[in-house]
Amino acid sequence: MKELTIISGKGGTGKTSIVASFAALAKDKVMADGDVDAADLHLILAPDIKHEEDFKGGRTARINHDICTECGECIERCQFNAIAPDFVVNNISCEGCGVCVYFCPVEAIEFPQNICGKWYISETRFGPLVHARLGIAEENSGMLVTLVRNQARILAEERGFDLVIIDGPPGIGCPVIAATTGASVVLIVTEPTLSGLHDLKRVGSLAAFFKIPTLICVNKYDLNPDITNQIEDHAKKHNMHFVGRIPYDRAVTHAMVAGKSLVEFSDGNAAQAVRELWGRVEDFLKI
């Protein structure tokens, strides 16, 4: 089974729009939205949810006042000042370390898991989609990304598919690492700006650290051809494969408003460039 993860060094490069078109073009695959902090692939794929489960991650202390003797041991031990003088735990300040639970002499502190969000298995017009929604200000997004990836693999095996396409998160943090480690190929989508080039170098270094074959494409390349050329030169110098240039096209925005992928909506230059990009990526996956 092959896993293709599409990532970007920064937000707003058009990564998800390209992933939606890949969903339309690829056959026998499972889609996975790994951008759990700001999931939006479902806005284009319009999933019909078939399975839903809570996502639990981390714990928060809770003092049972029927048992608590107010000895003050928990307040003294807490390094985050999360326990008030009236022995009420501040849920925001509590880091879930469990020190208070361990040292409570009368075992008056409960330590339940938090429900941080939900994950789903859905059907779309392009096939199955595994996606999730992390709660507001909740943690453990990397753990949720891993869960989404694992469920996508399981679903692909059940259906006899040999490809999982993952819409990864932007940046270089824990969720990106969770979305990329172990992937067969990483496609980095960038834009021809100084910030795009800077963040491409960072996320490219991340992929190189994990020894993942890396492809690069530039979205809206014609807005700054000089920086596009710099990106291509950088790719060649660092053993990354430059696989595509997508021109600026207002049809991309119109397609999003219509709730469609670009290749469904348009036959213009950008749509044709995306089709050619998918052809190169598909060829690379077969190697």
C-alpha cells in the first residue's frame, strides 16, 4: 500500500484545493484529512457520514469533595497552580500530569480522559474519506492525525485499495510529523513568495530528516516567476523532485464556491496543470 501525504510549509498555498482534485482523479484510494486543527476537505467532498466516534486524549484532574480532606498536598505539588484554595481544579490550567492524583493520600482525585473531538468514516462521490474534528483549544492533534491515518489504512485494506491520499496540515509541528512519518511520498505545495520559499525550506528539511521521497509543486507560479525559479533551483540542490507549476486562475475560487474540485469545475489552464501534476505524482508512486 502506498501513502501520499500532501503538505505545505505555510497555510493558504492551495494544498487542499489540489488534494480535492487528486480525489477526483485518483482511482481505488481512500482519502484522509489529516489537517484536524482546521479540517476543510469535507467542504468540497461533501461527505455522507457512516461512522462516528469520540476522540479521547489527555486527562484532567477532578477533586471529589466527598472524599477530600483538604490536606493541601495537591496544591503544594501542582507546578501549574491549577488548584484553587477551595480545592477546585482549573480545567484550563491543568496540564494533566497526574502528580496530584499520585500523591493524594486519600485517593480523592479522579483523572478521567478528555473528549477532545470526533473522528468519522464517510462516503463521498470520489470514494471513502476518513476525517476528524478537534475541539476548540484542545490538544493532542498529532495523536488524532495518527488515528485518522491508521483508520484510512485499515479501510483501504478492507476494500482492497492500494493508495491512501492524506491532506496534511501546514507547518512543521507535531501534526505534520504525524502525517508524514512512514509515508511513501510527500508532495509539498508552495507559493512563489519569500515566505513560501522560507517555509518550503523548513518543511523540506523535515521530510529529508525522515528520509521521505519529496516532490514539490508551485501554485500560482506566474505571480512571481523569479521566486518560482528559485524554488526549482532549491529543489534540485536538495534532491527533491520538482513536478509542477500551476498558474493563477480565478476558476479555483469559483470551484470552491460551487463546492467542487477544480478539475470537475474547469478545463482551464490551472485545471490542466493539476491533471498533469497528478500524472507525474502517480508515475512516481509506481516506482
